[in-house]
Amino acid sequence: MQMAACDPRRYELDFGATGHANCLANLTLALAAREIEWWQVPNPVNIFQSTPVQADGSFVQLPARSRAGDCVEFRALMDVLVAVSACPQDYVPINGLRPTPIGLEVLDVSTP
């Protein structure tokens, strides 16, 4: 994890926006059936995000280098609960100022 999930407060403080889609709300909604509240949602692992750390410890939010069709594969070695959010950020160039949907495929390749 490099950066915390964006949340309503960040959009309000940084951009003066209220009611903007955000990763924390997306993840909270995805986990609601498990009765996991927003404050219990762990910070995300940002797979395709390009936010290099600068010498002074700050981040630069650059457009992602990933392209449509890029993928990553994980293998769970135990039962896991996973929540995923496509980044809705459209105020900084992290998504090229144009958020796009993501695809997710879950395979069960367990062996008996």
C-alpha cells in the first residue's frame, strides 16, 4: 500500500466536491453484506496506480501506465475476502482525468 483510499473528506477538502464517488465508499459498499463498516476497511493495494515517492517524501500523481486489457493475477493460499474498486478520481491525472471500469475474474483452481 502506498496511498490511502480516497474518501469523501479528501474530495471536500482538496477539491470542494461533495458526494463525489470515492474508493472508500466503493469498498465499504462492496463489504456491507459482511457488516464491515467504513472505518474497518483496510487501505488498498493500488495495483496500476503511478504515484512515485519523491525525495522529500511527497507523492506525484501521474497517469497510470496500464492500458485496457492489462491484468494482474493473484493466487490466494487460504480463504480470503477481497473487495475491488475502480479508481473514480477525475480531478488529478491519475486516471488521465477519465476513470474507466475494471474487469474482475475469480477462478477456483483449488485441488482436492
